[in-house]
Amino acid sequence: MDSLPFKRIDCQQALQLIDDGAVVADIRDEASFARSHISDAHLLSNHNLQQFIEENDLDRPLLVCCYHGNSSRSAAAFLAERGFESVYSLDGGFEAWQQQFPDRCARA
């Protein structure tokens, strides 16, 4: 069985990754992102995808989050294929993050 080009991690692991300098890419819709998101996250959509890839260090860890942790897996695989070396998908997504770390959320 082939290994995935990214790792699935829980919120506690994600917190450590963020504290160690990871970039956070949120792939939810703009309105959901505006209501609340992981502090310092970047909203990532089809409109800014190429710019995001060009402007970020491919060697820096990248955490991808969505609503519940499902869509972020395919996005993480896609970004790993585009050259990001250390890509992570947040299991449970933003919903789990918001429950565990409400003080680490921000509004747009």
C-alpha cells in the first residue's frame, strides 16, 4: 500500500506544529472563514491557490484544515504534489479545533 503524501494529525499535534512555525491553509468558504478560523490561517481557494503556492516556502510545514477533516485530505495531497514537503491534514477540521482551542481562533 502506498503511503500518503501527507500526514493526518489531531488538534493537539496541530497546535504544536503551529507553535513551531507551520503555515495554516483553511479551505472552507469565505463566509465561514470570516466568522472564525485558526489564528493566522490563510484562506485558500481556487482564486488564490497559485499565488499561495508561489509565495510560501515549500520547506515550511503546511497544515490544511476544512470543516470536519475530510476535504482537507485531498487538498493536502494536492499541495504535497505541488511541492510542499511537509503537509498535514487536521483530523476533525476546524470544528474540532474550535472546540479544543477557542482562544486560538480569530475573525476576519
